[in-house]
Amino acid sequence: MEEYRAAGYFILEDVFDEASVAHMRQTWEEISDRRRGQRKSPHASLLMIHNTNPAIVGIVRNRTLVGCVEGFLGGKVKLIQSQLMHAGPGSGGFSPRQDNYYNRADPRDGIIAAWIAVDDVDQSNGALSVIAGSHLNGLAKTRRDWLYLLSRSPDIAKSLLRLALPKRGKQENDTGVIERFTYAEVPKDSMPIAAVMKAGSVLFMHGDTIHFSGPNHTNDRLRRSLLTNFVRTGTAFAKGRLSARVSFDVYAQ
Ligand SMILES: O=C(O)CCC(=O)C(=O)O
């Protein structure tokens, strides 16, 4: 806890055992195979995937994971967001960001991200990097990359449609415009730390910690992961337009 409080992140190994990791990989493969069959991008990142996929519900309700989150947050917790990623060879990574820029948790330390590695992760396949201690300074200045947004215009059109149309059943939310639109200013003298992780490990991160991910430079390695965000019960958070966050019970069987 002391390390988490000082650095704003902490990595725990073996939160998920080999069998759980194998099951996760199978789930990721089923999702990409199905999307390929539907002529959709097989490796799109999928927001709020626990709303549509029972196997993901099993992961976010995993007793060890939830127990760790309770320990870090100091009380009962709820899930408010999930995002499944494949980050295939050649994919670009995510810009520097703080989760509280989007989630606006109140109190600010009532939120935590648990980033679950489904594959071994290192700098060559797009590890997450963190700026240790950056959570101690609150929200950083941000800039927006409007050119990037323009380059993603089909995604924007999809997002606008999603907002405008009434819900048509449970659909996967694969609108990826948040990947590199907003940039949190990284303090000048800071040294990003690449989180080299074994599959089954989880990186826990404070909502104000600045983090980003690198490109996947490999030809043949996916960097599959599940990003989950939990709040301590009673913590307020922003619903968000694209994510449509609603608290999700992680204790139900
Ligand atoms: O997994 C990644 O590439 C970065 C995702 C992330 O940490 C975020 O969106 O906050």
C-alpha cells in the first residue's frame, strides 16, 4: 500500500493462474473470430465489454481480483468500466492520459484501474508505461489532436450515431476515438516506467496516474489485455458520453 500510495501504481503477479489466462485467450480469440466473420475489425478495442460478454463478467468478478481491488480502495467496490484490447502487431498505443480526466471520481482516490495482462508484455509489444508519482499533482494540462480525430472520422460518425440512436439491443462498443485524441502533459523531467508484465499479472493504478502505451512493434505478438476500472462504493463518477458508465455489481454470482 505504501508503494502504491507513493508511486500511484503497483503490479501484482499471478493474480490469474495459467488456466484462467488460457480461458481468457480463448475468449479473446472467439471475439476476434466472430468479428472477422461479421466483417468487423477483429482487433478493435471494445469498451464496456462486460455488458455483452459473460466470460468477461467472470473475469471482473474473479474473487482474487476483487479482493485486491478492495484492499487498494479500502472497502466494497463496484466496476464502472471495462475495455478489452488485442493491440495486434503494428497497432499504435494510447496517448498519455489520466483516468480521472474521463471518470472524474469524487473522491479522487475512490477509483482504481486494474489492467490485466493476457499476454506477456514488454516494450516491443506495447507495454503500458506509467509516470510514477504523477498522481500526486491532480489533473495535468491536456491538449487535443484534432488531426487525429479527423483521421478517425468513420469512428466519429459511428460514435455520433451511437449517441443519437436509441439502444438497439446489446451491442459491442468498438468506437476507438479516445486512443490518441487527448494528451495529458507529461511533467518535463519525468521518466516513464515501462510495465513489463507476465500474463496473469495485474497493474493497479490510481485514477490520477499519467500513463500511456507504446506501439506494438512486433510482427507476431498480440498484446491482449483487459482494462477495468473500479470505484469504492459511494464514490461519484462521470457517466461519460461514449462509455455510458453504470456501476456493475461484482459480488453477484
Ligand atoms: O492498454 C492500453 O493500451 C492503454 C489503455 C489505458 O490505459 C487507458 O485507456 O486508460
